[in-house]
Amino acid sequence: MTNAAASGQSTVAPDRAARPFQFVSCMELREVLGKRAMDEARLLELIEEVSTDSIYYHTHSCYLRHAYAQSLYPNDFATWVAIHAHDRVLGEKLGVLDPFAYRSPEELRQDIITIMDDHLNRNPARYRYTTGEPFDFVRSHVIEAPLNRHSWTLAEFRDAVQEVEVGALYNHLCEARMRKTPGFDDFSYWIAAKDGLQRPELAGQVERVVRLGLNLEGMRARIVGLCDEELRRKRS
Amino acid sequence: MTDMLGQYEAVTPAGTVEFLRQLGRRLEGTRLLHVNSTRYGGGVAEMLHRLVPLFEELGIRTRWEIMTGSDLFYQATKSFHNALQGTSQRISKALLDAYVETNRDNIERLDLDADVAMIHDPQPAALIDARPPGARWLWRCHIDVSTPQSAVWQFLRPYVSRYDAAVFSLPKFARRLPVPQFIVYPSIDPLSDKNRELSIEQVDTILEKLGIPSDKPILLQVSRFDRFKDPVGVVEAYRLVKQSHDCRLVLAGGTAADDPEGAVVLAEVQEAVGTDPDVHLLLLPPTANLEINALQRAATIVIQKSVREGFGLTVTEAMWKGKPVIGGDTGGITVQLMHGYTGYTVNSPAGTAFYIKRLLNEPERMEIIGRQAKEFARNRFLITRHLQDYLGIMIQLARRTA
């Protein structure tokens, strides 16, 4: 059995894709909504009423904002209740949520509401606790710009992933998965695609990296590592 | 054309300059105008001197106009400034009239023709009366207006509400307004005299000139002698540390001629210091950029123990130099210092002393925090990110119009 067959890769996976991967970077412009919570009950009310753009910002943008430094939890609601509302239990319950397990920000919002509602009902004293630091709701506008980078082969793709601005990783891994093509990130989609590299096994491994809870630099390192492994296997 | 942007490639995260150029392409040929009230002195002018040529290099036709006014106008805007930051002021009708009339005069005098105008701070806010049809105007507020004196905010609000958008430095600085409010953090320029690399010899020479021996760990606070910066609290923290650790304290700052309180606070600090030869009070002019740079590079630990702070760019400056910073748990400092990761935030002289001692006892921790702080600053608080945010706002406004 060949290595490729053993790993489940197609034996006819092309060296060169029919369609190149075009890297597109993005930035986030933050807009404050003028909605502010000083306690957990108000936070819950506002989570119920703000737009999904704001839910998305507070649960996903931390991957871009904290690319080099993860905050306490990977979503703003969890971090705020743990640090400013001194409610570590709720912080832990919200902090463990995996935003990439949801197909839309609306689904994620519903789970956050359920967790908070249940927690507040069990701990009515929390209704009376006011914090010193407000939670300001923000939403973001994503502004894209295509980069002059097209990858036709796995080696080119690997080098580009290694070098591109962190906004490009955010765009292809987070934005794509939650807002453009729910459930799919652009990298694994292209790696598996018929007009891409036709490597479904590698695509599956890349997809799993997104779910590990790493920051973007961590995801970058893992994906480059997986590409290196695949290139080594191909050479041998 | 000089490749100014290219010089930032070595100090910014990978791909940053490439991305800026791509964003710039979307705005090529746009006529951008900045208006503020001074060309020299103050953080806004300092930043515009660096940003304007970068906009130009991206193909955005950028001009910078300065408004002028009488003493009465500056008296009015100084009072506005204090009132908007929460200090109670009595503002007479004559001052309000001077504000309106000066803005009206400047409408006649300035060339306000541009596709996008960025109007900085309250002084020129009333120029909105002269917005040309089709132009998009932004009010860029650099100060903390979260708890303003109501009368002054109510006076300014009708002007601000007519802009296409407002830009604040932190979400908590924003006000209720009927226009979109964007958030753009301030930044430092890593290539300026205040922040560029210096050799060990250059640092030593400057320290010698300033009379600071480098025989002991140096604790440094760079700030005006202002109660909000709590210099007396810093001296108190130093005294607590000094009981167990030999070190020096340097308080470097200045007092403005028009700030009578500055002299009072300086006198209080001098009294608190007494005759301790290991405490150095340095009164530096606003142009002492290299001196500040050298002091920050020579420092073992940098302190910014503010009890109220706008953003606190001295914190970023020290982070950029790889220094561990202990800062007051207030304003923009909390956005920069992620407690235990990129620095420490504290609420008292005792807390300050505690973390100074912890760091002095653990040099390896200092090294790690300093390294993480530098990477954090590189990623979030450099001028290239500032430029990127402004480009993003311009693109977003154009998108809305379309």
C-alpha cells in the first residue's frame, strides 16, 4: 500500500491545483453601539437584543485582537463576568464555549442566553451585584483587501500561510467559517476541493486545528506543520 | 517618492505594509483633509506629522489645515477641554461666543474642500457648518469625554451630531450620539526619536548628561507633575520597596507655564522626596524625545501609576522597549497591560510596591513580561495599525454612501 493510500489521500491528488488559492486579508473596524451593561442581568438583556454582528464580535474577534496574547477566556462575555463581575463560575461556563462549534452567531447567542439565564436563576444574589467597569457592546465591520499571493501547489500554500498578515488567517479561518460559508474554513475547503489540491485527509486535519482553541499564531504554526508533514510524506 | 512605509516592514508584524498598500489602493486619489488647532506640541500634532506623509505615500491626497484664534478662543477651548474631562468649569457667554466666532472666521480662512475631512478634538468641531455637499466629515475625539460637564457637552453635541461619524480612543470614552462611533486606539511611531533604537553608548551618554548613575536598578515614571498621575504615590511605593531592595527612582516630566497646579504638585513631590539622593526629579522640555527614549531604555521597571488616564501612551512607549510596566488600573492602561502577561495593573502604592519587588526578585519574569509587552505593542499600538484603522473608516464611509 502506498503512503498516499494508507493516509486516505487520493492516489491521483495533483501537484498543482486547477484553481489557485487567493489570499485575502482583512481588518476589523470597531463601532461602539452605545449599549452598556453594569451588571450580569443587564448584560443578559443586551445579549438578547443586540445584532448578531455584535455577538460575533464579542465571541470571535478576540482571535484577531489577541493573536499574540490570549485573554483570560476566548470571548469577551466570559472574561468580563469573571474579572469585573467577579463571577468565576459563570466565566468558566461561558469560557468553555467553542465558537467554531456553531454554524451561526445566532445559534451561539441562544446557548449563551440559556447558560446565563440558568446561572442567574440559581444565583439570584448576582442580580444585585454592580461592577465598576462597564461592558460596552461593540460590533465590527470587516474590510477585506486581496493580497498579491496565489498558491497553486501545497508548497506555495504552506509558504504563504507562514508569511501572510494575521488578518488573512482570520479572514480564511474565522470569517469564512462563521459568516461566509458556515461550517467550512477556506483553507480546508480548497485543500479538499476538486479544483484545489484534492487532499481530503489533510483538509480534515486542517479543519480540526481550528477547533483546538488556539490563537491565530498557534493555528498558523499547526497548519504549516501539517503541510510540512504532507510534503515530507510526498517526497518519501 | 521616498519609501517611508517600507521602513516599517522591519518593525511591524509580517504582511502589515503589504496590507496597507492594498487598502490604500481602494482609496487612491481621495482628497483627505485634517484640521486641528496646532501644528507643534501635543500628541495630535506629533501623530499628524508622521501620518500625513504615510497617507500621501498610499496615493491619498492629504492636506493638513491649522485653525487660528484669539486668546479668548484658546481660553474657551482650554475650559472645554477640562470640562469635557470632568473638571467643573465656569464658562461665560463671552467664551462661548468667542468659540463660535473663531470657527466662523476659520471657515472663511481655511480651504475645507476635500472628499473626507478628519476634524480633531473640540476646537474646530463647529467647522461642520461649512461641510461641502457630498463630503464625508469625521469628528476625531482624542480626549476622554465619558463624564463631561453637561452644559459644555450639550453645547458641543449639536455640532458633533451633524458629522458622518465620530471616532473615540476607547469604547468607554464614547457618548450617546445619533451617528456611528468608531474606536481607534492611539499609537506610537517606532521610528521617531522617542522610540527608535538607541545604542548602549547613546543611552549611557544621555544618562550621564542627566546625572543618573546606572549603578542600581532604575524605577522610572515619565509624566507631567499632575495629581492624576499620582507622583506622590510613586514615591510612597518606592519607599516601601527601598526597605528591602536598593534602587533608584526617576520621576521625569514637565510643568506647563499655563498650569499653576503643576508647580503645586511638583512642590508636593519635592517635599515627599526630601533629601533622598536616590530619587531624581527631572524637569524636561517637551522636545526631550531622545532623553525620554534613553531613560525608558535604561529603566529596569517603568511605572505609570495614574489614578485617571486617557490612554497613557507612555505605557506603550515602555512596552515597545521591552520593559515590564506597572500601571494604574484605569483608562487606556487596562487595554495595554494585561495583568500578569504584558505588565501589571495596580490600585495603590502598596500594590505598586508589591509588583516592583516581585519583578526585582525574578529577573526572568521581567524578561518574559517585557518580551510579551513588546509583541503586544507591535501588534496593536503602532502607527501602522493607526493608519490601517483610518483607512478602514474611510472605506466604510465610502461604502455607506454607495
